[in-house]
Amino acid sequence: MKFSELPPHILEKLKYWKKTIEATKDFTGTSPPSVFVGSYEYPKVFVGVLSPPVQRPSTAILDSPEQWFKNKTTIEQILALRGELIYSRFKSDVNSSKGKLIDVVQEVAMAKKSTDVEVNLKKNPRFVFNYNTHTTPVGSPATLLAARITENLKVERKVEYMISDVDLLAENAVVALYKSGIPISRIEKIFSSGLLGVQMQRKFVPTRWGITAVDDIVGKYLREKVKEYPEIDEIRLFHSEYIGNHYEVLLLPGAYQFELVEFWGKVFGMPNFSADYEPFQGRKTYANHTHGAFYAGRLAVMEYLEKIRKQAIVLIVREVRSEYSIPVGIWQLRESVRDAVNNPCETFSTPQDAVKKIAERIYVKDKWVAHSKIMADRKEQKKITQFSNSQITKK
């Protein structure tokens, strides 16, 4: 999607912020709160705070994926919201732990509510957008010379405690924050800002890596609990759709396994399939075909299985359609799958019946089945069972 193709009211809003932002150099703005750590030229990366060049009672909606999904915010609306933000940034080694600018970034990251930040830039920002499949769109970068928080921060006691505990492993701190009810999107910011873990090991983590790391840590924690529960006794199918992404979540009776099969439906003509699988014992390597989507989807389904205190063979089928013209981040997968499993399910007598139902709702019908290890294994198991029965009959 080109900006010229956006709806007129969105274009007008972006034009207003383009004019405002490009005329701004020094300002006091209300951060949602929001921070961003880049990955380019790692370990020396850009680190900074995002805020509009204005003060408001609250700007939380400018960086709240959970709220965006709840409101069914469109891609165009998300771009309009993100277009208000200036990315005031500086270059830093990820291992750096001292400095006034670093302090400001970390303080903003731990804040519970929108926070006023006074910003001095080297020169006026240029109104541009950068986006990828992992993170929310980030725009209007500008070199940060000085910054300070102009009000008293509000931080939850649990967040303060986890940050101050310099002997606690980062993984344990992430789980503790999750269990206390801190939203995943906030935990990701705190984690990426180098505020968790053993003191000597704390460092900035690029935002796109931090998102996957938090999803992985929480997902593993829930997975190990789920593996202790009895297996579900029926085939369940859930589905959800949001901003051009269609999801089918299939749960089959059996010991825990997890797989994500995804494909870009009619975006580039022939569908491009990718898949990653995890056995009962877990993976030893990164899911390098579906990347962060694997971990976001696994987290969402593990939450459901933990809630019903069951384990299952889990298969997520994701179809990305042409409506998903601009990626807005992997959060939409996590929230969509959460939504799917929190709605009533369909039940089936056989996996084949579930596959037929999925085929009714997606463009590629049942072509995805050939790319699924879980479905291939079940087909093979069926053949073995049939062979064994024929042997018994002969005897």
C-alpha cells in the first residue's frame, strides 16, 4: 500500500503530522510510554524514545497492541497513530549501562503510564516510516542530543522489584512480570531496555529480538506446565481473522506437539509456504522458517491450554492475504490466536473433517496439509495401524 492509496481522512491526518514533525526540533512530548532499540550494526545500535511533539493527558493508544486488537484498529488507523511519533534516538553499544540518555530510555521503559519527556534534537526529523513483520511501524527518526523526564514516574511495585533484583535471571524476571499481569508488550520494552537479569549480564536487546525472546520465555514456562496435564479428549478447531490475516487453530488429542504452517495466500500469486515444528521435548534450534510468528502463536495457545488444564497436539494454520499490505508487527498474530481460542470451538470426529472445514475458509483449501509434519505423522500412524490390523486378521 502506498501512502497515496490511504483513505482521505488518514492522509489528511498524516499530512498534518508530517508538517508538524518536520517543523519540530526541541519539544516536550508525552511518550505512550514507548522505546525502541534497533538491530542494525549490532552491537552498536540506535536506542531511543518515541513520543509525539505535543503534551496530552495520555498517549497510550499510540503504542498499545493489545488495545489496538480489542478496538479492531485497521492498518490505516495504526499508521495514523504511529505517524504522530518522533523517534528521538542516539547510538549506543548494547553493553553500555551508564549515561543520561540511557537513564531516560530505561525510565520511560519502566513507566506504567504516559510520561512527559523534554527533548532536544540535533536537527528537525524527516517524516518517514520503517516497518517489518516483527515490530510496530517506527517513523520520523532524529538524533537526540539531550532529554529529561519532566514529571514523577509511576511504576508498579512488581516492576520496581524485578528491576532492582540484580541476582535474578532475566527469564525468571520475565515470568514473574507475566504472572503479575503486566502486558506482554510492556514486558518486551522492559526486557529490551536492559533492565532485567543478573547485573553483569544486563544489556540492551534489539526490540525485534526482545519481542521473540519474551514470547519464547513465557511460552516455554507455560508449555512445561501444560505437559503435566491430561490430554484433551476431542478434536477442537478455532478460527479468527484480523487485518488480512486468517488463523485456524487445530487441537488434536495426544501428547504435546506444536506446529505453525503459514503462507502468503494470493499476495504474490502462488502461495509461499513456511512451517516450523516442535516435539514434546521442545526445539533446540530457532524457528528459522516462521521466525517470531512461531513463538507468538505458541504463547497464545499455551495460555489457553493452561487455562483449561489440558495438553494437546497443536497446529496453527495462518493465511496472509493481500489486505495485509503493510506489516504492523507480530503482535497481531499473538492477539488473533488469543482471540480465536477464547471463542467457542467447533468439534469433529476425525482430523480429516477438521481439514475440510478449514478448506472452506481459506483460499488454498487443503494444500497446506502437504507442508505439515503433524498431519504427515498422523497419516503415517494411520497406515501403521491399518497394517497391524491386517496382520492380526491373517493370523
